[in-house]
Amino acid sequence: MLKKLSDLELNTIDSLFIKNMKMSVNAMQNIEELLEMIVKDNSYVMSKYQDKLLNSRTKNWISKIEKLSKEQPTFLA
């Protein structure tokens, strides 16, 4: 049988959800800013590390996301 959550529990869950969403939005903005900086800056150093900073990072997350989504329900945004 499902337990009915108290108002305090619901407020706590709501607060944590909102905090996590804000963190996700901030992280996405930082990634977008990083990409914009790399694209605008055609210097040798930035172009040299673009693959490691963006492409490799994304590829590394794919296996982690696949594993997590198989272990439990997972929401990705």
C-alpha cells in the first residue's frame, strides 16, 4: 500500500526537485558558454582541446547513462 506523504515531505521533495532543476539549467548554460567560447576562440590551444572538452566528455557519459537507466527509472533532460 502506498503511503500518503505529509505536507512537509511534499515540500521537501518539491524543494529538492527545484534545486536539482536549477543546477541542471546552470550546468547546461555553462556547457553552452564553454562551447561558445571554444567556437569563437580559434586559438591553437582551444582547438587542440575542443575534442577532449566536449566530444570525449559526451561519449564518456553515454555508457554511464545507459547503465543508470537500466538499473532504475531515470529522467534525463
